[in-house]
Amino acid sequence: MVGGVKAGERLLPFPRSVSRTARAFLEQCVSEDGTPLNRKSLPPADDLVGWRKQIAAASAALDQMAQLWSAGLTATVETVEMANCLVHIATPGDLISEAQVYLDIHGGALVNGSGNFCKWGARRAAQTHGIRCYAVDYRMPPDHPYPAALDDCLAVYRLLVERFGPGNVAVGGASAGGNLAAALMLRARDEGLSLPASLLLLTPELDLTESGDSFEVNVPADVVLCGSLMPANLLYAGGHDLTDPYLSPLFGDFTQGFPRTFLQAGTRDLFLSNAVRMHRALLRAGIPVELHVFEGMPHGLVFGSPEAAELEAETKRFVEAGWERAMQVTRS
């Protein structure tokens, strides 16, 4: 076992300060010489044939991951059409409330993650929070670039707010799903919709320009995201300006309104700067926000680890506090 990640002439040792489960995962993500196994080049944004092949391969890998991670989940899922969008509705076996719902927006670099991976996310969120979860299987490139995915998320969010009331809705997204969840809040606000009780942004892709410090510092350290996603960002944007807040929510004006927000990243996460900068931006705007940075963690944490269990408990606490706060506002 090489004991670290190859970074040019250097070897970055795996952190001794993380759980055994997390360290074992990190060790499995590199070859014998320390090169990350996930380090692959992406097709140029204009190579649609190459992208279709890449998406097919990634979808197969994500399906395998979803099957593995679904072990132990008891929440059931049904697929329906809502607001002309495909939505997977997951219901936990121990449903604690019919009144409150969770809207989950899946990750996958804005080009992957549909189908079984999206369903897994819905089941996991439903089981974590004990409420019904609606997961949007949004349209994606190359056939449906921006703003198709955001349009789908907005349509489903609008329907949930109408049915349940904004104080009974929580919204969450990881990675690219964090991008869409944050962009959804900006667009919903701009279109006059009320904002949800809570927003969870887990290792979120909030800056498609990739301008933060961690995009330089953590490239060799993150064994999950092993380099720039710019080709995927450009494919998704479809010629639109990457600095547009609906594409890079980090650059939004939060003084006009934004929900209380939970942010998470890891010290080895390529997207660490996204979470750190968003935290500062929300604080400056007076938005209630929490930032949770996990030691030694790459993009997305390590499922099945003590760190992941701790994050799950923190997100559950945050969402429950959001319900309580919304109820207090309603009573007053």
C-alpha cells in the first residue's frame, strides 16, 4: 500500500486523523503508485459523441454505487409525473409527518445521476428525515442544457409550496445538486415564490467558473473529484455566462432574501472554497447559516463512515429546527 496520493513529485499521506472506514476508502481510490483511479479527462464541451459515451459509462458506475449504498434502506419509492417533470417520491417506513416534505436534487456534475442514483438519494433523504422526499429527475445535457434542469426543479418546487406551504418544505442538494438547489432559491425568490424552511447544500458546486483557492490547492488531494469539471460546466451552460447567479449561485445577491442554510465540505474537497465563500457571503447578507467542514474528507464524504453518520445527524437536526422555526413564525 503506497500510503498516500501522488501529487507530482510529492506523496500526500492519507490523513491519520480520520476514521478507519474513511481511510480505507481513500486508500482504495488510488493505484499502487498513488495516482487517483478516478482521474480521467472529460471530452470537450462540443464533442457530443464523446459526452454521450462518457455519460453512459458514468451512469453505469453510478447505478452500481446506488445499488451498493441502498443496502439497509427501507424507504419505498414510486415514480410519477409532476408539473411535466419526472419525480421519484420516497416514503420511509416510519413516516413521522404527512405535512412536511423534502425536495432532493441529485448530483452528478450536472450531466449524470438520473434514474437509480436519483432514486437512491430520495430514499436516503426520506429515511434520514422521516418524511416523504420528492427527488426531481431533471433533464440534462447534451440534449437539454441550461436552463432545462433549473426549470424542472422550479416547477416541482412551485407545486410543493402550493400543496404544503413553504414552511413545510425543506430543500437539499449535493454537489451539482447543491448548485441547482441554491440557484433554485434565487430564481424562486426572483419569481415571487416564498422560500423553504431550510436549505441543505452538501459539498456544493456553487461556482462554475472554478475561481476558488481549493480548485488549485486540492486538485491532487481530492481522490473523488480529481480535476476541473470545466468541460461539463460549459456543456451544461450551453453558451450562457458562467458568472450568471442562476449558473453560479455563489455570485448571487443574498440581501434580497435567501433561506437559512446548512453548508458542508471537507478539507480535501475540490469544492471546499465554494462552501467557505458561500458561508461568508451569506453571513454578510445576514442569512442564518452553518458551515461544517470535515477533516480529511474528499468530495462527498465517505458513505458508511462515522463522519457520514455524524453529518446525517447534523442535517436532521438542522431540518427539524427549520420546522420548529417555521411553526413559531406561523403562530406569531
